[in-house]
Amino acid sequence: KVKQYIRPCIAARRAAGADGSNGLSGGLVNYRSPEGRALGDDEISDQLVCAVVGGLESASKVTGGGLMELWRHPDQLAAVRADLGANVPVAVNEMVRHCAPAQYSFRTAHKDVVVAGTSIQAGQRVCAMIYSAAHDDREFADPESFVWNRPAPRTISFGLGQHHCIGKHLALLEVKIMVEEFLARVPRFAFEMDKAKRNPSYFQHGWISLPVVVG
């Protein structure tokens, strides 16, 4: 249903000329595959739906969950507050690793490959357990713990390769701004965890309600 509202916007962008004033929709209109093919309206709509859902669903869960983790660890909250401009972007990386809601994504293998000793054939469907990978103790020491400045160079919460999340940089910017502005404007806050509610979805992991007391 969201696409029925997006398609007229795409048509208007095409008619006006994608001049770069809207980087996301204009970029998709102007995009050409290596073979020179342009994307159709339906393909562009699919991509924009992903960006909308990511902005409304994923960014809010990462922000809420990340602020909750800082509140749970007062020493880390104080460390981040010491220099919001420098430290919030670092903390956001850990928030994305620890709190990103998407648990998995399906992919199709384009060629035969062996991953961790398992043979995968071209054309075979594979379920990439993104949330599990972000909490793998072979990659991260004490992965269930939140460490605001943890080095995490290989986090794949946004996916990799051809289907790398189209809204990654928008999402990171949204989370950074929300966290930084909240911490700058709210000196004292507490979460009412007895009233908090989790998302029952088998796909999205996270909180759908995190009541906060300010002051």
C-alpha cells in the first residue's frame, strides 16, 4: 500500500527532471545498470519502501535500544557525554551492532562457494543470520555486552554486497542526530523497564515501547 503513494512521487520526479535536489529518488531515477538499463517505477518504489521502513522501524529501535544501554551503564553514558560530537558516532556503531533489529535476510548464491566448510551451490537460497553474526563470540569478545567504543570493523547489520542496505547512511545519520540531540537536551533520564514492551515479530528484534522519565 505504501507504494501507491510513492509511485506518483516518482512520476513527478521524472517529469520535473531528476536534477539532484532529491538524492534518493533522483539517484534511483538516474541510475543505470552496467548494461545501461534504467530502473522501472516499480523497482524504484521497492527501494524507497525499504528506505521508509528502515527509517521508521530500524532507526527508532537502534536509537531507543542504544540509549537504554547507555542508561544501563552510567560510566559509558558519562564517557559519551564527555564529547558528544566525537563520541556519539562511535557509540552509534556499537548501537547498530548490538541493537539492530533485523534478524536475518535471504540471499541467492550466484556461484558455487564454500563458507566455513559448508558447500553452497549456485542458485541455492541461503538465510544469512545477521543478528546472530553481530553477536558471534568468534568475532566479538563478550558479544552480549554493550561496549560503546568497541572496535567492530566487520559488523554486517546493513548487509553486504549487491543488496547492501540502500538507506545505510541515512539511517546512521538519523540515529546519530537523535542520540546526540537527546543527550544534549536531556541531562537526566530513566527508562521504565516494567512498562517496556518487546516486538513479538520473528523478524524484527527489539522494543516497540520504551517509556522514559525525564528529569
